[in-house]
Amino acid sequence: MTRVISVFSGKGGVGKTTVAVNLGAALARMKKNVTLIDCNLTASHLGLHLGMYNPRSTLNHVLREEHSMEEALHDHFTGMKIVPASLSLKDLHGTDLTKLRHAINTIMHKNDVIMLDSAPGIGREAMASISASNEVLYVTTPHVPAVMDIVRSHEVASELGVEPLGIILNMINKDKHEMTKDEVEHLTGLPVIASIPYDKNIRKSLAMKMPLVSYNPGTDTSKAFIKLASELMGEEIIKESGLFSILKRMRFW
């Protein structure tokens, strides 16, 4: 059965899209059929993370019934497929977010996992992606305001009947002012299923327009994403040879 997972944050700036991109790439390493969809129509960043500046078809076109979801699928060298959102403000006109679930249903048979990169907060776009999913991953940094936003977001997701997979604590620096895993779990009532270290290589991977797990799979942060993907699927970690990783990057270039 295809899993539809919303990657969700209560506020912007916590690295939600970075988590979605790297988790998607890590799942593709496991030979899973993965599609990553940018559901943040008003501030679409997913395509920018992957060097897609002028895609031929976007989620906006799908929601305006100009293109099918199949036409909006773009292959990525990591093995995952991407449905970007448009960067143009004019493409917001006529988009109907109530059609998101139906659009997703048309590609369910081709995927093991469909990940929705949600808009932050609990606005209209965010609620559309939550409503279209059956599971949710919460992304936050280890700071009180960001964690409190997860509490509010979880209340809304619970009312919609979406199953929480847990919290991803992102950009961990192990500073004294950061909340601990136990403190976050106590405050939210949700399990912390991954702690992702802060890594300056993330900025380098963004500049290279590729996920960190592909750009530098040997870092602790990459390993944390790969471990999370393995645990979500209940499968052992697949180790790529260094040569295979290099060949994939050469193919990208």
C-alpha cells in the first residue's frame, strides 16, 4: 500500500524542505519508488533545492486541470520523481487545492511513498497537504517557539485523523540553550524519531542543487537521514559503494 506522508512544520526556517529532499533521496537509495510533491504554492522552494527553475509542468498546472499529474512528474538523478510548484505568482490564479487528493490518487499505483512538502503553519495550503496525506512527519528545531508550533499543528492534524509518525529534530548543535529530546517529547507528547545534526555541508549541497545524501553521504547528517529512511520503511540500511555514488553524481552533471 502506498504511503502518503506530509512533511510538516509549524513555522518556516526549520529546514523542512531540506529534510523532505534528503529523506526522499535516502528512500530512493533503498530502491523505493518515491515521488516528492511541492505543496507550498505561495513560497515554492522544492524545485530550487534541486535546480529546477523553469519546469515544463507544475502542481499549479495540475490543480488548474491544465496538465495531468503524470505530466507534472520530473525524473531526478537520485531515482526519485519530483512534482514542483510554479515560481510564478500568476500561476497561483485558478489553483484549486481541494483537487490535491484526487491528483495524488492518480499516481498512487506507481509509488511506494509519496511525500508532500507542506507549507509551514496551519493555513489553507498546509491544511490541504495534511488532508491529502495519511501520515505526518513533524520537523522542528530544538527551540521553544518552533516546538510549541508543533503542538498546535498536531492538534489540527489529529482532528483530521492523520497518523503522526513523530518529530524530526533538525539542525542540532548541542548548545546549552537547545531543548533536549526528552524535553521535546514531554512538551509535545510525541516521539522524537530522529535528531539531525547541523551540518555546514547542507549549504554546499544547496549550492550544488543536490541532496546532501548524494553530495556527501559520509557525513553524520547524511547518515542520520539514511537511518531515518530505513527505520520508516522497517528495512536495513543499503550501503552504496563509493564508486556508485560518484557515478551517480557524474550522471547528474
